[in-house]
Amino acid sequence: MLYMADISIDPKDLSLDELWDLWEQEVAAARGATEAGLVKGLYKVVGQRRVIAILEAPDHDMLDRIAMAGLPMAHNLVFNSVTPIREYESFGQDIDNRWAALDG
């Protein structure tokens, strides 16, 4: 399943140096997750401690496990929203077929 996640970083009681050190670990984890196919797109919002991610996970349980404990910044992340999404081309095929699969 594909998900779009809007994630804010809450530095809590971290010093600026601690935040950058932790974020450096997060960048390395994100690169690994991209290579593994979990991260499909990752974007930093300009001027904010906020990231928009397009993720692919087999189910929401796996995504929850990763978000809650599998990331270096897990305890500093605020998931503002996590939205299941689908590829537009797949939607376009449903339109082309006028939702024929529902007719059974």
C-alpha cells in the first residue's frame, strides 16, 4: 500500500547540535529505506521542521511499527497525517473501464 505522510519534527529538549546529529542519523536511515523501496519520495518543507513522505508498506501495521520505534527520530516525530493513496494511473484505468470490476 502507498501512503502519504505529513511529518513534523519536535526537537523537545534536544540542543541544536543534538537535533542535527539525530537528523543526520535519520537521513542515513531514509537513504536505506529508499534503497529498500519503502520510501518512494521524501520532501523537506522549506523553512519548517517538516517532511512529506510517500511510503510503500505491506500494511498499516508495518508502517506503525516503523513510525513508532524503527526510526532514529521516532520519539521526535509527529505524524500530522497518514493518508492511504493510490497511483493515478490505476485510478485512470478504473475510469477508462467505468469501474467494470465492481459489476462482478
